[in-house]
Amino acid sequence: METRELRYFVAVAEELHFGRAAQRLGMAQPPLSRAIRQLERRLGVALLERTSRSVALTEAGRVLLREGRAALDAVAAADRRTRRAGLATTGRPALVLVTKAGASGDLLAKLLDAYAAEPDAVAVDVLLCGFAEQERLLRDGRADVALLHRPHDSTAGFDTEDLATEGQVAVLPAGHHLTGRAHLRMADVTALSGLPTPRWPGPGGEYPDGPGPEVRDNAQLYQLIALGRAVAVLPESVCTHLRDDLAAVPVVDAPPVTTVIAWPPHSRSRAVAGLVRVATRL
């Protein structure tokens, strides 16, 4: 199976429309349709169910979509990391660490300072991303190592080391009637606050249905909470730099959040190994 064929199939499987997929790929629709039919013949299975009005994935198609995405990510990762390794001697960053903007701020600062003091340290470029984007950036090679947060982020397929575990707090507008409580329970957060929880985008960028506002990052979230439009349950470390117009109350039955450092299992990078070693020591 060729990379080109996988790219064609993934585009059709994600769009579920040959016309849109062809436009996305920058090609005409007839050769795209022929390529998919040829792929099905060679594999000996139907990947798509086609009608005059719709395109749907078969079970085999769903498997190939999942595996195809992983394979394309692996090819892209090999390309990016190879190019980055070749530029390591030019003074450009030799290691890219990705983390969600606004998360693990104190830990990240300590990690970078401690690693920079190592005799074999290389330059580190920090990539700040939006909610749930770290995993994809690590898989496709735009990052070499990531700070992830279980249970919110998936660590499947990565090597990891746990760094810290913490409880969670409900972040509310300052002066809200619940801020006078010593603690809350998860059932209390929305039921007693009268505020909805925010909706974060999924891996594909789509938002789940629900009454809460759509948010993309912590800055937007904090603004909405301060305006009395939302309430959020977040790791207690956010209290270190919480804005004056916000307040936090411990949520005693919220699942703990564990910060982990993650990297691809096949990595042989000495720089990654050195950064992980420093992180676990911290």
C-alpha cells in the first residue's frame, strides 16, 4: 500500500464525500474514485458503502482509517524529526517540547531550568498548544516530547513517566456564593452554581453537544468564568496564578490529575532521554 493511496483514502473517509475530498487533495474526482476502487480490489474488501446520496465507512474502512492515520502520522514524524536532527548543528532548536498553554507552568519552568544546567543539554523549543492537541503533535513529529495530563489526555502508544499528581478545584467568578464553602462535590458544581461547564473541542476539532460555551484555551475560559458564563473543574495548580476576578474551591471527589512526560516508544534521542531523566528527578 502506497502513502499516496492512504492519503487519498483518509481524505475520503474523513469527508465522506468524494467531491470535497478531491477538492481537499487538489485533484479531480474521477481519478480519486478510481484510486479508491483499485485499493479495494487489491485488498479484497469493501472500504466504503456508496449510494447516490451518501458515502459511509464499512467496518474494514473504519479499521483502515484508524491505521491509515497512524501510518501517515508516522511518515510525517519521520520526515520532521530527520530534518530537525540534520539542523541540530546549525544552532536551531534540537528538541521540541509541547504542552497545553496555561498548564504545568511552574513544573515546566523548573524542568527547563534544570535541563539547561545539564552538561549535554541541547536547545529546547517550547510549543504551546490548545486543549487535547499535544498527543497529535507528538505523534506526527512536530514535537519530540510532551507534557500530558491523565485522565484528560490519552497516553496510549507512548512511553511515559509520571511526574506529579494533584487534586482538582472548581473555578468560579470571584464573589460567587459557592466560594465561601470549604469544599464541593462534582454533583454540586453545576447544580448549585447555576453555571454550565465549558465544551472543549475533540481531537478532530468538533465540539460535543451541550449547553456550555465553546472554548479553545484557558484565557478564553477564564474570561467566560469571570463574566459568570461558565464554571470549570481544573487541576489545583491553576490556583498559583489565578486571576483576581476568579476563585477556586476544592472538589473532593474529582478524579486526580497526573502530569506525565511522554515520548515515542521508538525514540533513540539522547536529548529526549536527558530531558526525561531530569523531569523524573524533579
